[in-house]
Amino acid sequence: MIKSSTIAALVHRFGGPEQIEIAQCGMPCIKNANQILVRNHASGVNPVDTYIRAGQYAKLPTLPYVPGKDGAGVVELVGENVKNVKVGDRVWFGMESGSASQHTVVNRPFLLPEGVSFSEGASLGTPYMTAYRALFHLAGAKTGDVILVHGASGGVGSALMQLAAWKKIEAVGTAGSKNGIQFVKRLGAKHVYNHSESGYVSKMKADYPGGFNYIFEMAAHTNLNTDLGLLAPRGKVAVIGNRDETKINARQLMATEGSVFGVALGLSTESELSDFGTNIVEFLKETDFRPLINKEYSLEQIGQAHKDIMENNGAKGNLVLKID
């Protein structure tokens, strides 16, 4: 028996974290035969959630709205065309809408493999799909390539390190603290550098004189010009994160015939998102790697989680809301 109401985080006006309130609202309804209803047990928190809440995003939802794009839980209801999951299955989802709620209508569910927790499942969507799109779909990285993940301790960065190790791609990472360094080493990194220390770029150039085939950049406003000087011939920089304008010396691109491209998970087609999710499930089944959880919050603490994900320097892993 499906209840008529649920508990959710609601945003009635764009602004700071104080605009989020927890309220009882109507149960979301399946609108077509291809959707399912999930009883969420965890919801991922990502930087993009804060941009949308603040009204600083290209495509904004109609107010009021329930924040959150990623989650994991148990299937409560399935549309008649759904064949890949059934009622009672443990599932995860990403790039949907309204995961910061007890219930979410989901278009693209993926089975959560045995041994993967709900909190881990809720950390797969945006971070791992972004990493998969950047590393394989856009860059086309393969065994034999050498990559640098500039900011490897966060959600997307750690996913990149794990996915690279899965496909035996040599991955080098950076982090901003001693704890972050140790964290990234556990992700399969061959070398890890502290990007808070002066001289770390010189160390990388000495250790990798041939440069990197691909650089995955989490803070282009700070590091892009540095990245251009670290590229191998015809290497590429993938811009995954950026918070301000930056200045570069484009002559560095001429020296290597290098290039820069952006990564936007939101431009993925439905088919691509389904492919990313299917391959991420295979990654979970074939390896012991799991999303690393930095901190868990209650649904009522979502405002604090939004603050923490933007203010924590040297963050390690993912932030998750546990939903009772």
C-alpha cells in the first residue's frame, strides 16, 4: 500500500541554505509506464545542488522544488514497461530530480550490487557519471595513457582515480593535505602530490618529463594555466570544475598542440546516461572499489551539508543524506 504523502526537503525561493525546509508533501506520482517509485534511504549531495538552490545555474527548476539528483533505495512501484527492476529491488539512480525526499520518481534505475550500501549507491550518480563521461566518453582514455587528476580527493576526483585503475590507466593525483594524500594513494594512484605546497608542479615535471595525455581539472580558475604546461604532445585538459575567470598563456597549447575541453554531464543523452550507469555497475562488480563517504547527515541537516560541500577544503569523498 503506497502512502499518500512523504517527507521531503523543499526550496520555495532561490537563495542560501536557509531557504531549504523539511515538510510533508504529496507523494510523487509515476507519470508514464517507464518510471518507477523509489523509497529513498540515501541522497547524494553535490556542488551542483548548491548552484541550483542559489539560482546560479543555466537550467533552473520551477519553484517550489525538491533538491538532489542522486539517490539509492528500494523500489516500491514500477511502470508496466519497466523490465530491468522489480518491486523490492535495491537500486541507485543519478541525474534525476528530487532525491532529498523519502520518495522519488525515477526514470533510469540501476540495480545496486550486493555489498554496496545505500550511502555508497547515492554517491554514484553525479560523481561517477561525470567521471565516466570525462574519462571514457569524451577523452577516450585507454590503457597505456598517463593521466593527472588535479584535485583527486573529492567525489568526482576519487571516482576518476578508481575508474582509471579499473581499466589499468596510470593515474597521478593531487590533494591539498597530508590526509588527502593518503586518501588518494588508497584509490590506486601511482604518485600523489600536495597541491598546497610550493614546488609541487616542478616535482611533477621532474617525475613526468613527457607530460600527461589527459589532465582532469577540478579548479580551472586556479590551475588551468599550470595544466597547459604539463601536457604531453597533443594532450588534453578536461575542465570539470571552475568558479571564476582565469588567464592562460595560449602559447603553451601551441608548444604541444594541446587542447582544452569542458565536461557537462547535463549534455548527456538518455542513452548515454543509461550506458554510463550500466558500465558503473560492471565496475562495481569487477572491482573492490566503492564510493568513499566523507560524512553522513540526516535529511534535516541538508542545509549544513550544502554549506560543507562548498566550504570544505581538501574534502575527501562524498557527502550523503541518510533518509529514515
